[in-house]
Amino acid sequence: MISFANALRQSLPKELSELSLLSLSIMDYKDELVAKNKAFSLFCQENALPNPERIVESPLPRNYRTTTKRRVVLNREKFQLVFDEEDNRSEFAEPLEPAEHLAVYRFIESYLQKPVFNTLAEVLNWVIIRGSYKWRTVIFNVCEMNALVVRKLKLMGEHLNSSGLDVRSAHVYFDPTRSDYYLEAQRPVNALAFKTLYGPKDLTLDLGTCRLKYPVTGFSQINESQIPNLLRCAETLLQPSAETDLLDLYCGYGLFSFGIGENANSTFGVEWEGASIEYAKNSARFLKRQKSRFLAGKIDASFVEKRIPKSQSPEVMLLDPPRKGVDSGVIAALARRKPERILHIFCGTDEIPRSLNQWRLANYRVQKIVPLDLFPGTPHLETAVLMTKADLKR
Ligand SMILES: C[S@@+](CC[C@H](N)C(=O)[O-])C[C@H]1O[C@@H](n2cnc3c(N)ncnc32)[C@H](O)[C@@H]1O
């Protein structure tokens, strides 16, 4: 078994393979794609997987990240916004971020360095920017929340609102644990945990045919420029139609249910993040998708067996789990539903062989492997794998 990182190291031009894989962002995008295509073919070959299609290029190869973050540190008595140590060298990471984000960080940093904002700077853990390429929202992640901090945050919000930097809204997120995760992994239930300083409380994604709202704290794809390609790829491979029910697992706020499910007989989405699933339900109401249903819950084998209703029509199934993959027993439980087609989307390449082996044991066979460059300039790929039931008679 070869890891994708190792396959990539072997596929880079000699002068770059000596550098860290982070240096991909300083390569010409054409050369990066050559190396990634070579590496992914090698990865598939070495892991006994079928030959993949060519990588679907990203319309924006650099400056594409719609979510970025900075940690607040005190450096020689000056508060600064810096990349986290895990992000390593900023000269490799910065080219992936929109220039507008850098301008907003510089603006906030200049205020944090004023003595009047010291109270805020001292409790500020992260500054996060999310949004689209046209507008953005700022989230202040603080470890202490009191009346003085709130006053300073409101003042900062007023400056941002009138900055001319298209910061459409600003929010504060309370994480007393000062965790390394930029939004706390376990959302606090306390009502004060999340507060809007100004502007709309949600984010929006325009899909051309419809506009979806999603929560500021929920998951969204970080490369918005690739979303149309991702949806097109999923629709072409999975072919949801009036004769099939679409099961959308790890659905977030319903990107795939709404993006490719319009012609399906019905759609059923499952997601454990409470706010995201509420937004999905609201979108179904707003877009009058009477045959779209969403259920909040942790997808494990027992949930699949007991909580996901049986389909009335042949089922097509899409799974888009987090990088670590699905819980043990989930694939076998899903296979027992006997879906016609399965599209398993991987954001962690090294997870592919293990999961595909489980699908193979459950009698599903790979029909197509389509890699998409969702993370240009980084050693990662998104991969969509189409599977159908093996013909047991042959
Ligand atoms: C890669 S994201 C995909 C979200 C959505 N498909 C999209 O493209 O916007 C994975 C999602 O799975 C959710 N998730 C992670 N583990 C889960 C589990 N065991 N059960 C249900 N949802 C889970 C996360 O909250 C996240 O929204």
C-alpha cells in the first residue's frame, strides 16, 4: 500500500520533491496537475484499484479558499494575526487564499494593535473568514465573554461594517477551551455561545437554479469554484431520476440533495450537525421540495438499520463522509439496502482502498473513479467513486 503523499513525492519534478509537499502552491498549476495525475494513477495501481479518470481541474487554481483563519498571538508586545503552526509556512498557504481575506486580516490586525482593543485581543483565539468570492463574513472566536469584550466586539463590528471590504456580517463564537480547532468541535449548548454582531446570521450559496442558506458554523466546501463541477460529476455518475430515490448521507445543509436531486422521485438526507440539518429542512420548505426529507443523526450501523426508512423505488446512494471515513459496519449496513448505484465521495485519498474493499466484500464493484482537484496547491484530492452491484451469476 502506498500513501497518496508518497505517490505525489515520487511524481514531482526532482527539484521540488526535495521540498515539503506544501510547495505545490508555488508550482505552475499545469505542472501540479501533471504531478497529481501521475501520482493518483500510481496510487490506484499500487493499491490494486481500477484506472482512474483524469483529474477534473479547478476553475480557480489559486486564491480559491472561501474559509480561512488566523490565530491571534502576542509577539514582542504586539498582537498579530498569524498562520497556525499546523499550517506551516504562510508563503505556501497564502497563495491559496483570496486577496480580499488578506485585506480583512490586515484591517483587523491594525485595530487589535491599538491599546483600546487590548481587552479584546487578549481573549481572541482565532479570527475566521468564510463566505463567497463576492462577500465575506468574519467570526471572532473568543475564550472569554463578558460585557467589556462584547462592547469591544461591537465596536470592531462597526469598523468592519464601514470598512468597504465587503464584510457582510460578523459573529462571535465562544470557545472557553481555547481549542486548536477553529470552531469548537463540540458546540456548546449555552445560548451565549454564538452571537451575531451585525448582518445576516447565515451564509448563502448560489447554485444558479436555487439559493441555499447554511449556518455560519456548519461545514461547507472550501473551494466554491469547484462546486458546479462536483455537482455535475455526481449527477452524471449517479443519475438520479424520477424512477429512483436519492439517499444523501453526511448531507450537511443539503448541497447534493438540492444540487442533483430535483428530478429524483424523492431525496432523504442524513447529517449529525443540528444547525445544518435545520437549514436543509428550511430550504426544502422554501424551495417547495415536498419530496425532500432530512433527518438529524449520527450515521452508524444501527442508525442505518433502524432509522433510515426503506425506499419505495430503486435507490441511488451518495456518501460524502469526513476525511476519517465512515464508522465501522456502516458500509455493510448500507449494502443491505441493495442500492442500484452508490457514489462514495472521498476527501481523504488514503481512505479509498479500505472502504472500497468493504464495498467489494458487500458485492459492489467499482465502475468509475473520478478525482477532482478541490484543493489545488495542497497534496489532497476529492475523489468520487461510482459502484454498482456485482453480477453474481457471472
Ligand atoms: C465532507 S462533509 C460533507 C457535507 C455535504 N455533503 C457538503 O458537501 O456540503 C461531511 C459531513 O458529515 C457530517 N458528519 C460527520 N460524521 C458524521 C456522522 N457519523 N453522522 C452524520 N453526519 C456526520 C459532518 O458534520 C459534515 O457536515
